[in-house]
Amino acid sequence: MLKFIIGFVLLFIPKLAQAQTFEKKVLIPKPKENASRYFYVPFEVPENTKSITVSYEYSKATGANVLDLGVFDSTEDEKKGFRGWSGGRRSTIFISENQATNGYVAGKIPAGTWRVILGLYKVKPEGVSARISIKFNEILNLPIETDNLIYSNNPKSEIQNPKWFKGDLHTHTFHSDGWWTAEGILSNAQQNGLDFVAVTDHNTFSHHAEIDRIAPKYKDLLVLRGEEITTYGGHVNVWGLPRDAWIDFRVTPKNTSQMENILTEAKRLNVPASINHPAAFCGGCDWSYGDDWDKFASVEIWNGEWDASDEIGLKKWDALLQRGKRINIIGSSDSHTPKNPIGLPTTHIGAKHLTQKDLFNAIYAGKVFITENAQMSVGLSAGKTGIGEILRAESNKKVNFKLNTKGFPTDAKVLIISDGTIIAENPGENFALSFAKNTYLRLEIRDANGKILALTNPIYIQSSK
């Protein structure tokens, strides 16, 4: 059971900065179809302010209303003026020159017009009334959340003789809605034999400083700064962000042109963008931005424990492959708590070296397979052609394949799939297949009950006469 140590830090505000309060009640209408899902409440910050506390309350109506919370300061450039996001996790947050609530960043408190941003996750048809309370220069008790657990860009390139690195590309800390400390995630990843891990808190970059501070303690673990760009029409992960960089999440569901802005910004920052859990059942988690999945570096088909939503995503992916799309897949734990270990499932990336650049190039190239845990592994190749690569084969002529598996139960089924059809079952270490047209070949391993234990990206077959 997870327990917490709560520490308190008193913020003593100089006498010259007088405590003040701003309160406002707003009626927020239900957003119309295709309208913005964000509502702003401006407030003025006086000169010499040293801290700001923001609280909000509203009728949740047993879940029919859900409002998320964030803050922009008075900086004209919004990218620089974004101070953080806590979603629906906290009803009160504060920002001071030296400290801030997890999910927010400390720093100078410029005078001028700041804005509370409310994310309209759910709003009843008649709208919702919210009360915003902002206090300046008040002596505060800051809770410090920690856990007390002890933890024992070239998509066409071919990567010759890759080494397979194991990791997790989707995790959450106290800086958003997780119950991990950053150090807890890194410790658990190392304990589970992983080579890399990404910390991807929702719509914030406040975790960057913490992971940069502790990452040097984990010399054999590559730690990636990430963000889960959480819109109300689907989620996108980016990895390898520069320190304190973030990508704007204010995208309207189904608005594909706005989603293109996220891709453009990811390209500008030279980081991969990956669709998360495209068929997830939670409201706003499933993908609403069209079928152009191949515009992204990858798609997270396997999210946490394999379930019905992953099965739906898998079928959607395979249907797109049948249409000739080339889409790379990954899997991730999406761990929010130590009850869900880091690396379940495990993404294996075939790269030259354990560097950010090499891992990302390998993802673009589809050199990825996924297993339920880090002790399992898969190898699938035809001669020198492996997972994610193009196999040039003479039409209807037999091609020899080699298959290696490790760590799976003896009753597991190995399935070879092409064009949405199982073309071989438990084929053995060496097997031969022929192809009459351009297609793809991929592998699934399922347990005796049909649950997925492993998935590979395709080998793409280019058939010639």
C-alpha cells in the first residue's frame, strides 16, 4: 500500500508585500461542437507580489462537471508565460519565486494580467458555475509529496546489427496525476532491468528540473524528458524535450488542423510525437483526429495491462496496414502508481547506441517490438532483413524466416499475420513463406486465454516478378 510523507515549508513573505485576495464567480456554458474547450479568467497581479495561491470550486454534479486547472502569467509570449497545469487533481495550487506546487514552476512573479485557464473536460448542458479565489502574499503551508517506498530522424534508414534496448515511454509523477516521485520511477525502471524511461506528465514541464537533478545517479539509465499533450480528443506523447520546453495542448477535439500544429511544433523541437492509447475508454482519451496515424513517429497500441481497448486499437492498426499505411507501434506502462510497475509492458528498441538520437531514429524506422515484461524477447528476420525493414521478395517464391523467442509460457501461441489473416501458427524456429503481392508480415504471441504477450512491428514485403 502506498503511503506518503508530507512535509511542510513555510513561505515568509516580506512585510512590504501586503496580503490581498481576488475572488470571482463565473458561469461557464457548455462548449458548442467544434468550439474551444478552454475558459480563461483574467486577474491583476500587483507590483512586489511574491506568491500567488489559486483555488477553485464548482459543483461536480456526481461527475457530470469536470474542470481542469492551469495558469498563465502576464508574459506576452504565452510559451514563456505558461506556469503550469494540474488538471483536475488539485483544487488549490500556489506559485512563488522559489517554490511551487507540483505541476507548476517557480520564478519571478511579474505584475500585470495573469490568467487562470479552466479546461472544460465535462460540462452539463445548463453550464457550470465556478468560483475562483486568488490570494497574494499569504504565508502558506506547502505540502511536499514524496513516497516512502524502497525500490530494491530518418524513418527510411536501416539499422544494421542493432542492440535491443528495453524501456518504458509513458509514466506519470506527482507533477500531474501520478503517485510516483520521479526518483521512484527511475529506481523502479532500473530495478526492472530497463535501459531507458520517459517521464511524461500531463501538459506541464515542471518535472524537467527534478529528473535532470536526479538522472545522473542512474548512470546506466537513459532518462527522457517528456510531455503527454492531453487534449479532450486524444493524447500525444513527445520525448526528448529541451529543458522547460512544452507543446501547447489547447486543441479542439476532431480539429485535425490544430493537431497538425502539434506535429509542426514537435518537428521544430526535433522530438518524436506518438499517439497514445487511441481506443482508450476514458472520456476524451480515444483518438478523434483522423486516420493519418502514419504522420506520427509511432502509436501506443499497448497501454498498461492488455485489455479490450488495446484489442480495438490493434485491429484498427492492422486495418490501416492493410490499406498500405506504414505505422510504427510502441507499448508503455502509462504507470501512475507503484502498484503498476515501470516497464509493463516493455518496449524493445533496436538501435546502435543507448542515446536519445539513436532511440528516436529506431522508432521512426519501426525497429521496435513489445513484450509483456522485460524478461521476454523476440527475434524475427529473413536473412539480414528484420523488424521494421523492407524485404524484397520474388513473387510466389519461398522466403526463409528465422524466429527466436525467450521467456514465454510453453502453451503460448505464436501467430504470423499478414493482411489481417493468421498465415502461420507456431511455425517453429525456421519457416518459409511466399507472397504474391506487396504486403506486410508481423508477429503476435498470445497466452492460452488469448491475451497478448508480444507484438512486433511489421516486416514490409515488396513483391516483384
